[in-house]
Amino acid sequence: MSVESRSEAALAAGPRRSLKETWWHILDTYKVGVIPLPLFILAGALIGLDCLNGKLPSDIVVMVATLAFFGFACGEFGKRIPVLGKMGAAAICATFIPSALVYYNLLPQEVVSATTKFYKSTNILYLYICCIIVGSIMSMDRRTLIQGFVRIFVPMLCGEIAGMLVGTAVGSLLGLGAFHTFFFLVLPIMAGGVGEGAIPLSIGYGSLFHVEQGVMLGRILPIVMLGSLTAIFLAGILNRIGKRHPQLTGNGKLMPGGEEQEVGQLQTAASGKIDPTSLAAAALMAILLYMVGMLGHKLIGLPAPVGMLFAAVVVKLTHGASPRLLEGSQVVYKFFQTSVTYPILFAVGVAITPWDELIAAFTLVNLAVIVSTVVTLVATGFFVGKRMGMHPIDVAVVSCCQSGQGGTGDVAILTSAERMELMPFAQIATRIGGAINVSLALLFLNSWL
């Protein structure tokens, strides 16, 4: 080949990258979740060295790296599963793979101990939820916010009634009996998760049936988890339907409209001038609003996340936050949505998701009742929401949260649906809906038994 030919070939191939530019290209192109691949490998090596030394520190510095490493690894694995990867498998894998690894002793004990200690001692889930809720509320158009909160109760109520009737009927036809089906399968699905649902329900059942509370919790908890798993999968399917039929979804908005806020978001994204003090102030505002919710819990017994939600709505509707603070809240929300979700789900899977109990409840009869209940609940929300002029896909995603595993279930469901903006409505569906269901059921049993 002549010199001229070699020169022409080099020009056609484009300029050669320097070693520095090649390294930067690798960092910016190859990632596991949000983590550049070289940093992911380094994190794994450092965590492995700590485990070989016999102790993984549970302080926040080491745990941030640990949860990010395992959380994004599980999420990335779920995303790459054919077909299911587009139907919510990432959220399912990030939650249930860690649980299985713990049960089968495939996860280093140092990681299990440190993660469990960190999760239970910090309550980091509530930091995540408060930043997501406050950020999503501050991002909403005021008119849409008011209409959404007023209207969402109708499809929620219709869905619960239809789900209870269909689930109980299916259980009765399969020989479980209407009483057992309703109180031990259908009601736990709609109880609002573990802390606010399964535990109070098991305490009430233990007292009324004169059985140890722990025994009742062992019967209820697996049903709650299977209901949440079903809802996560349905949320992924709804997301796929929304992408194929965009006229059915608002992509995180319940009500049509809200153009004014969308313009503001585009301007914010275009400017890129959010300063660190605005971010810090927005994060602190979210934390303080959660503390207001905690105060409400002490005074009137309202769950702290719900109290915080109402406080955030008041701030939004009364223009209590400046435009700069609203912009900061949106960025904080986006950070937690993209960077904290999978690490949180990994911690949940390790610390509070018992794999053996989940598998024990995995019978065909139980599955038939659970799936029929959740599908009816979600389908009713879809059609009632459409009838009321709301975006049916987004209403159905909120309906999924009615059978979620509390706050952790809401996170997984909305992650599967790619609609974390719906977290405020999800909390209403989970916390308030679950509390009403549990209270009414226990009052009925107390008067009937």
C-alpha cells in the first residue's frame, strides 16, 4: 500500500483517540446502572477485600458503595432478561434476587450483616420516600394536583370493591371458603404493606382468634409479598402498553393538562444553572416536611408519610416554595429516582424480605386468588379512570400500589412502571387505603365473632 493510500485510510477511519480520551470514553460509555464499569469493578474488588478480612463496615460511606454495587448489578441483570426485562423484571430482580441469595447463603455474611444493620438503624427508606414525594409534588401543575387528589379516590374505591368480590369468589370456587379467602388472602393484599398493614392486621387477628401474633404474621406476610410481586409485574405490562398506545397515558400524570409546569421544567433543564445551595435547601425542606408528618403521627396517629404528603401539598398550593426551591426539589427527586432506587431495593431484599416464606405461599390456589384480585383491582382502576377523563394507564399504576408491599412496594411498582412521579398518589393508595381496609375489617370481626 502506498503512502497516499495509507493516509487516505487513516483519514477515513477518523482521528485516533489518545490514551486519555480512550479512558474517558470507557468511563462515559460502559456503565452498570449509573456506575462507570471501571468504578463498578473497583467497588467489587474493595468490597471483596473487606469481606475477606472478615468485616464489612456498616457506616454510610462503605454502605453507599455496597448497596450501589449490588443494587445496580441486580437491576442491570433484570433489564437484560428477554421480554421480562421490559415488564418490570429489573425491580423484581433488585428486590427478590438478594432475598434468595441470603436464604441460600450465596451472599457473603459480612454483606448481609452490614446491610441489615445499616437499613434498620438508619430508616433510609423514609429519606428516599420523602425526597421522592416532595420532589414529585413540587413538579406538578397546581390545577392537576388538586384534580388528581380529588378524583383518584373514585377508581381506588371501585377497584377495591371489585377486587374483593372477584378474589373472594375465585377462592370460594377453588374450595378455600369465602371467610378464609377474604380475611387471609384478599384483605392482606390490600392492607397497605407490612408496617401499616400486615403487622396491625396480625395483631388484631391474634387477639380475636386467640392465636400468637407471630403465627398470624407468618400466614399474612407471604400473601402481602406475592400481591406486591404481581403488582410489580402488572406495572411493567402497563408501561409497555403505554409505550405502544401513548394516547392512553400521561407518562406520570393522572390528568390531562399541566402544560404550564412542563414549560417550566423544560426551561429548567435547558438552563442547567441549579446551584448547590438550592439542592441542599430542597433536600432539607423534604426532610423537615417529613418531620412535620412525624409530629402528626404522634398527635393524631396519621402515618408520617401521609402527613408529610399533605404538608407538601399545602406548601405547593399556597406558593410556599419559591421557583428556585421548586427547581431544586425537581433535581433532588431526579437524583433519588435514578441513583438510589436500585440500591434501596437491594437493601429491602436483604433486610426484610424472607425468601422461604414467599416460596411457602407460592401455591396454585393462592396464586389464582392473588392474581385475580390484583388484575381486577388494576383493570377496574383503568376503566373507571378512563371513564372519568383521566389517563387510564397512570390511574391503573396507582391501583397497582393498592396491593403493594407498603413504601418498598410502591418504589418497586413505580420503578417497574417508570412513573416515579406518581409516588404521592401511590402513598395515598397504600397508606390511607390500607389503613381503612384493616380498620373496617377488624371492627367487623370484633362485632361478628
